[in-house]
Amino acid sequence: MTTGQTSDSSEPAGTRRYRSLFISDLHLGTRGAQADALLEFLRECEAQTIYLVGDIVDGWRLRSAWYWPQSHNDVVQKLLRKARKGTRVVYVPGNHDEFLRGFYGTHFGGIEVCETAVHEAADGRRYLVIHGDVFDMVVRHAKWLAYLGDWAYEIALALSIRINWVRRRLGFTYWSLSAWAKLKVKNAVSYIGRYEEVLAAEAARHAVDGVICGHIHCAAMRDFDGFTYINTGDWVESCTAVVEHEDGRMEIIAWPAQSRTLNASRAAIAIGRPWRRAA
């Protein structure tokens, strides 16, 4: 169960308050991480409990090349500050931050590290919270292929960065090449569908009402034979999160549509060119 949260008199006006917040796949330590947009989101949203659903820090990438700008440090500090102010923060490691899997049951700066968690929503529904990589056969049985896929993904993200730089200059909204490709490639769509079914079955095995996971960078909320599958998405390509409202209702928040950070150049250009339409 979540714990109560004391009000903060310094809280900015317009802050969105939720009962729980679920984010995953931040991949801090990579150039593709949308740290500035995430920091904007964390500043505007408060919750009694925050679940970090794996791949928060990208240990795979940091082992090969160190990359840790101030914005990535700011995200970590923001989460630690929320924990100090009374927010319960639960960290469920994934495959990219598997180095933390040896620390289950411990606390870092008030952040709990655990293998899985069961979250009870305000409406009484119970959800298994798990990253989901243990149900990915590539990660489990062909790790070299997972590393190869990670390399290819980095190339797609690098292209996305350049494409979005041009789009912002032209006044268009944020768009993800890799997310678009996932929805267009038949094998990727089939893999995602199978992943969702397997995770829903895992919820049934744990005798809970649903599962909240990450890993595949594809935000979704679906029902499978009475069990709810929820994926938080990511903060690399889609910039999505899942929030629980005070009545227990779950919702996917797609931040690019609301973000001043991701669309700052578009807003500035729109003022000077009122005739241009956003894509």
C-alpha cells in the first residue's frame, strides 16, 4: 500500500498530483535519453509512490563509453529529492541496470531496490510490477544478439536526433523514427503482441489483476482474459509514463504532446510563422 504524502508549500502552481507514477527505460548514460523532458515531467508531477520500472541507468552503454551530462545527474537528484520529501520510490532493475540486482532489499538514498513489487491501487486492484526482460528470450538465451540489437537501436536513435533537429527548425512536433519502425515491421509487431500475452499470463500466475512493465519501449494498456497489461513505454523515443489517479484509474501520459522542452523550437517558430501547420 502507498503511504501518505505531506504537502510542500514550495510546490509550484499547476502541479499535477497522482496517487502513483510508473516510469521505465530512461537509459540515463546514453545520448538518446530525453533527460530534459523527463526532468520537466518530474517537476510538474507529484505522486505518493513512484515506481522506477527498470533500465533507469544504462550500464551496458556506460561500460563501453562514459557519458553522463549534468541533465542526467539532475534527474537522479530530482528522484532522490522526492524520496527525501516523503515520496516512496521503488526501483525494480531491468537488464540494462542489472548491476543493481545484487542489492535487492537495500535502500539507496531512501530508494527501495527490489526484484518485483505488487502495487495495490485505490480501487483494490493488484498489479505485479516487473521490468519484463526475463520474458524476453533474446535477452535470456542469446545475449550477444541483444547487444547487437542494442547497437542497431543506438543508430536509429542517432538518426532520430538529427531528424528531430530538422523538424524543430521547421516548426514540426517531436517524432520518433524507431517507434515508427516498430509499428511498421511485421516481426516487431508480432514480438510485441507475444510479449504482452506472456506478461498477462504472468499476472495470472501471481494471482493479481494485472502487470505493469517496461522493457520493449512500447506504451500500452490492454486486457487479456480479465488481466490488465500495462507498459510504461520509455524516455528515449516515446517519452511516456503511467499514472494512477486517486480513484485507482490508470492512464498513459504521452509527454511529447504537452512538453515545452521537446517542442520549444516549434513554439518559437510558430510565433514568427503563423501559417505553418504542425505535423
